[in-house]
Amino acid sequence: MSRTATADSPPHAPPRTLPLARDAFVTTMQRDTPGSDLPRLVAILDALLAWSAERPTRVAFRGDAGPPDVIAFARVGESGVCWAIRHTRGGAPTLELAPPAGRWLTDAGRAHALATLNAHSREVRADGDRLRIGFGALKNADALAAVLALLDALLDADTRATPPAAAPSPVPPHDPASC
């Protein structure tokens, strides 16, 4: 047994599955959420998960994102997080877009995200702040729809910003031996 393993955990725990991560996240929300709010917050969680499930070629669940109070998705083919939700003790969950470690967001995309989040949240974020919005704000259907549309727009804009591959030159390279 390794030094970090305990009698209750294997030395190398397998990655979490999305259904297990969802269940663990709901369990953490139940600790701090009053009865009538819980179904509404779970509906937001499920909407975010459904949005991601509908885009399997664009985002993928990060099963290695450890604690039960975090669910994260990365852009397909990259290790950086695209979006993550976190539940902190005593508060409602928050959605964070493009955490600082995810360097894929352009300055224009970040400005658009900041404006969208500020338009739908009571807590105004300043330039340089993390791009977060609480689930309380996302209980408003228009806010949730705007944030999901924002995620699509950010992924689309980033795809268009990728420079095209260089086209092959129509002129064959000069071979001095052929002269």
C-alpha cells in the first residue's frame, strides 16, 4: 500500500464517472440547501450536464477532477478546464467559465463573457476577476439560457480563431540536382 493510500481507498483510485460525480455533487448540495431550493439547483446542474452531453466533440467530463464538490469539463483534446462548478460549504454552487489555468479564452471572448455574466448576476465582476456566476442567478431561465449560449459562442469563436493550416505551395521546390 502506498503512503497516500488508506485502508478505505485504493492507492490509485479510478477516475470518477459523470453519474457518480453528479450524485456526489447533489449530496454536497443537500448539506446546505433549503428544501425548496434543492430541486431548482439540481435542475441547473442537470441543464449544464445535458448541454455538455449534447456536445461530445467539443467538451468532455474531467473524471480526474477530484473532490465531490467539483465537476469540471475540458475542451476535447485539451487538459485545461472549459467550465467547472463548485459547491462551497454554506453557499450555493457557482459556475466558473474558463478558469485561469485554461488559457484558451481570447481577450474579446473574456470581455463578452464578463458582460454576459454581469448582465445576469447581482454580483458584478470587474475585469480580471474570475468568470463566475452563482446558481442562484441561474435559477432565472433567461440567465441560464444566456450562459449556455455564451458557452456555445465562446467555443465557436475560439474554433474560428484557429489559423488554417498552410496550403501546399503550387511551385515545386527547386532541386539543384535536376539541372
